[in-house]
Amino acid sequence: FATSILATHGTVNPIFTALASADPQVGATVNTILYSLASTNKPVSIDALSGNVYLTGAVSELDVFNITLQASHYLNGANPGTSQLTVSVPPSAPRFTSSWYSGTVDESANTGSTAVSVGIQDLPNAHTFNALTYAIVGVNATAALAGGEIVRFDAVDAPFAILSSGDIIVTSILANMSSEEFWLLVSATNGSQTAITTVHITVSHTGPRFPVFSANTYVFSVPEAEFPNTITEAVPFEFAGITAVTLSLVPSSDSAAFAISYPGTLTVTQPLDSTVKSSYQFTIAVQDLYYSNLRSVAQVTV
């Protein structure tokens, strides 16, 4: 025979029920059969009358062991019948220590910093997990945007990763993100058994989050004969660690001859004639992609 059990089986529910046939030639009936186990070092027992086999102690996940069942006449016990039972212990479903976790991490945290840790609780009978793996299986990153817009990231785009220890670490600069909180779905898998929990991470801010230029004014020179022409000196940016920005030129008669693109490259968009106009002055602006009030400007002279 063969049976599969969980490591948490106890003395209430049998893991197997033995059934022996009586031999009428020796005057035995089903009601006169007694059941027993041959010697075994495994924590199992058998009810002598019913044949129910029970787990009475700890067994290890993925363990496979054999026990020998015996059936004999209750009067003389002569010529007992035997049968072998193979017991296998499949992976048990892991259980998180909490239905949800929360933590706070500063936007300036270095990559590799721990934002929050999750864990698996011990099970009865000193059960241990083999080959337990964690994964971030879903992410909703939300931001307080106008109109209640929600920004969503796939798990592969989340700025976090989970280690085999259960520590969730930062994997990219959090100031680059438009979101201030993240809801993660985290799984723990043990073979074919999986548990899911929710993790809430809040990103705190220690300084201004608006993008800024590295200087208030910029001066460039460009030959008048070259059109179209990209000004080789790209405008340097700091952006306060933010990459989700939009760049623009404040409309004016001077700015109409130019265009700007990320990460700050100015381009001449029409012929320039120094005898007609030898100097152009205009304003460039950088704005957070999601927060229109987070904006700074600088002056450019060409």
C-alpha cells in the first residue's frame, strides 16, 4: 500500500486504515483480528481493533518511509499476515508570520538597503521547509495625483527585490519614482505549495523633490551657417534624482528658433543670421512628469 500525508497530521485523523481478511479455515473472523506494527523508528501507531494508523510525532517534509502492518488472530497470534505501507510526506504549504507587512524607507536609501522583512512561521511537529523561495509577484504603486490617477508597475519594474532571507531590498533610486507608496504581493513557495502576503512600503522624503537645473544661467555659441544644428553643450541637470520629467522652452520670439529634448539638448530649428540677430535669450523649464507644481527654470543665452 501507499499513502501521502502532511507533516501536520496528528492523532485525530488516521493517515491510513488497514483491513485484513479472515481465514475461515483457522476459525478466524474479521471481528477476531488484531492489528499491530512491526518494529519501526518512525512516529506512527496503529489502533489494534480498527487498523487505523496515526502519526504521533514529527516527520520531515519530502520524507518517504516504509512500515510493516501485521494482522493476527486475537487468541493465538499464529501466522500473522503482513503488508508493507509506504508513507510519503509532500511539501506543506508555508504560512507567513503576518497577513500583511508594512515599512518605511527614505528616498535617499542606497540600493541594497532593507525596506521591510517578511518571514514564515514554524509549523507543528518541528516541521521545517525545504527549498523555500520568495518572489514579488505583483506591484501596485500609487501616487496622490490629480484626478486620482494610479500608476502601476509590473513586478519586474518595481524598485524592490526580495532575498532568500525574506528581506525586501531597494534596487533603484526611489527619488526617481513618482509614487510615494507601494503595495507588493509577495509569495513564498515550497515545492508545489504557495502562500501570498501583502507588503506596504512608504517612501519618505528628506528634501525637495522638484527637479532643478545645476545652474541658473547658461551661455552657448553656435555657428550661423549650420542648420539644423544640435548645440554640443547639453544643458547639465541635477533633477534632484528624478528622471520622470518634461523639458520645455518658455514661448518667446527668441525661443522659437530652438527646441529642447531630454536630457537637456538644445537644437537650432531654423536658419540663424548674425547680421540680423546675433544673440538669443530665452527661458528653459523642467517639470516633474506627474506633479505640475514641481518646476524650475533657467536662463539661456545663445
